Amino acid sequence: DVPSSLEDLKAMERHVKKLSARVSPAVVAVEVGSGSGSGVVISEDGLVLCAAHVCGTTNRPVVFTFSNGKTANGKTLGTNHRADAGLMKITDPGPWPHVDVGELDAANLGDWVLALGHPGGFDPDRSMVVRLGRIIRMAPFAVQTDCTLIGGDSGGPLFDMFGRVVAIHSRISESTAENFHVPIGAYQESWERLAKSEDWGGRRTTPRPPWVGVWGKDHGEGF
């Protein structure tokens, strides 16, 4: 619910601090060629969810940087450019810190969510960047929130209030309220193709936003 007192705000702050501390070890900065973005590790052996436009294409070398500054090597796997869903893999031996995957079937407009990422790339002089917001709109291939995102967040995770990944950051717009994410269902529906390193949907320098045809127009720019 909307906080109605100072105690409500303090309770929310305590929860966000506890939640972000628990999930941030699995949120990584990714470097692919000359580009960078964010990602989130979802398995002990190093599977990483990301955005397709960050991956670019399959079998590209990737350098992952964790919040403690530790780095690991890996590669891109499958890319679904229609949905902007991408999968990567850490190839160095694990185990790796990881988080659980959730679902949006029971989500409602107005639900609180938490966006994490490495805007501007990994910075050892700051902690993980965390933004609290709410779900504004939902469609099969896109979720809109008011969690303010900037360049470098692309591919990072959107968490529910239980610390489960429910979407991946995709694009931003001119308005701070127009932040778009790929829902986790887009990954689950094409998981076998992503895991087999298939590349489909048409690669583009500026990726086709997944909400074109869903909400009628293209608002934003890739990041």
C-alpha cells in the first residue's frame, strides 16, 4: 500500500535495505566488446539473464564484474531480439552467487518493485545502485515501471518484494516514469532456444522495442 506515516516509510526503508543486500551479490556489470550493461546470475553454474541488445549476438566473449569487484569470464548464449531477451553464461568455474526467478502472473498494477544495475558501468567507489518503484503497465512482452533507469542499467534485474527476478531492464524514455522491462515469461517461453545459443528476431543497432504493437508507439531509446 501507499505509505501513510513516517513509520511506514521507515519499515519500507528497512525492507529495501535488507532485500538489496541479499540480492546485490548476484547482480553483475557486463562488458561485451566495446559496450557495457548489467545482468543477473540465476544459477549456481553461472547462467546470466540480460537484454538481447546488450548481448548483440551469440558466442561473444563477456567479462562479468560482481559488486565486490571480482571478475569472471563468459560468453553470450541465445538472443531473442523480438522480445529483447538474452542469455549469457559464466565459463569460469563456480559456484556463483545467484537469485531466484519469480513470475508476474499474480502481479498487479501498483505492486512495488526494486530495480538494480550498474548505470555507467561498474564503479568501485559506490555501492550497488538501487531504485524502488511500482508497476505501471503490463503486457506479454513488456512491463513499465517508474523505477528510474539510465544508461548502463540495460540487462539488469527487476525484483519483486520477495527478491525474485520478475523482469529485465530493456529501454528508457524521455520521461522518468517510462522505464521498460522484459517480463520473465519472455525468457521462460523461449528458454530452450536461448540455452541452445539460437539468435532470432532480427538484430538491430537500435533494438525494436517489445511494446511496439502492444501499446501503439515507440517511446524510447535503447541503453
